[in-house]
Amino acid sequence: MAIECEIKLALPAAHVDAATQWFTAHSASPGREFLLGNSYFDTPGLLLARAKSALRLRQTPDGWLQTYKTLGVAQSGLHQRHEWELPVASRALELTSLLLACDDIDAAAALRQAQNELIELFQTRFTRMLWCIEHRGATVEAVIDQGEVSAEVDGETRCAPICEIELELKQGNAAALHQLATKLTACLPGVAPDNISKAQRGYQLRER
């Protein structure tokens, strides 16, 4: 079981260039830009959402990935949650391998119960700019995501923008992650902690 530890920050669109310059200045290598397309799945009765988990299929430049996450804990922008991520051959979930990898009893039970009723609920599509930053002994993956979340509800297409920063701890301790976020927010007015994940934004869009 992997524990994802990241800080999410809302990024005003007017400060994207400044944030890009800040990360470029604090990274030993240039940032890498690529497009990510994501589909999120649940049952019509939102069984996974009620179990506080999310199931995603992602197209990356290197192929397809399926990811299953628990909601975990989010406080002051810091998200800590269980995550299971596996490559898949194509644009199709491979739930047998995902269930084998999922070693949390409650999360696995929810996915097993949902597997025969899954439908695609909403999508996110965004451009990601990624840097690797070393800070106080920690390795942090820093990204700027810009795009939108969209959902088809009763024949209506609903959309909401995505513009955010994610700082994911790859190695080291969470204190260094907090210090990096504090340093960043001090330099970029308007950047603030955000406790809402992209999956939660999609569910909110459907309920609007």
C-alpha cells in the first residue's frame, strides 16, 4: 500500500507565469510539460463516493494508468491518502489486478461491490507542468495543472476550471513539504491551501 502525501494549492490564473518562474528557479532541471486525460468511474448510486474512495483511468504520454484512492485526510491543503496505481494495456479498467493490489480491507470491499455497475461519471483534462525540487533533504514533485473538469448530466455538459499547484512528497518528511509550501505562498500572493481534490470537484459538478 502506498500513502500519497501532497499539498494542494489553489492558483489564481493571473499568477501562473509567476509560479512557473518560481519553480524553474528552484529546480535543478527544466520543467516538463504534458497533457493528461482522466476518466472517473463510480456506480449510478455513487457507491465508491460513499465509501470515500475514487477510481480513475488516466492517459499519459507513456501509456494508460488505473488509480484507486481513498479520500484520506485533507487539512490546510495537505492530502494524505492510500493510493494504488497500476499500468493497463488500453483505455479499459483491469479490476482484477487492482483488487489484488488493494490491501485495505474496506477499500477493496467497496471496489469489489461496485465493479459490475461502474459507469464513467466525469472527466478531467489538463496540461501539467512538472519539476523535481530538492528542499531540506526532501524530494518533491511540483506541478502546475491547468484545464477543466467536465460531466454530462441529463444531456447538459457541465464544466469547471482547474488551475492549481500540487507538491507531492517523493522522499523525505512532511515538514519539508510544509516549509516549501510556506515559502511558495509567501512569494505568490493569492496562492492558498485547497482541500478539494479533482475527484471531489467532479462529484460537486454533477450535483450542481
